[in-house]
Amino acid sequence: MINFPKTNVPALDKENESLLLASNLLEKMGNEPGLTADEFYDLLGAIDLPADQVRRITLAAVAIETMMAYDTREHEFDEPTIH
């Protein structure tokens, strides 16, 4: 997993940590957009995490999946985005 240097903004560091963990979990489930919430919750259920961290990771995963959603407009890139 990528380790970004810490900033002087604790909220940003926490958000980056959540995004990276969510990305790692999503990659374990495949690199195709369209993962269901139930599938993601099943994976989170198998990991012992505090409730506040589950919430942050879930929101991060939603953000990532939303960015990966297919858009019918023309794109600058030919290759699909992966987690």
C-alpha cells in the first residue's frame, strides 16, 4: 500500500488513510466498477474495525466507486480507471 507523508492537517491525513484503505479493500474485490454495498459490507464484516473507521472507509469506498462510474461523455483517456 502507498504511504503518503503526513501533512500538518490531521483531518486530511485521516481522509487519505481512509481512501487508501478503501482502495486496498476494493482492489481485493476486483478492479471493475459496480461493486454492491452488500458485497462491500460483507468484506468489512470479516475485518475487525471500530464503527467510526467502518463509516469512514465506507464513505471513502463510495467516493472511489462514484469516480469510477462509467460516464457516456467522451473521455480524454482510453483506458478505464482502476482502484
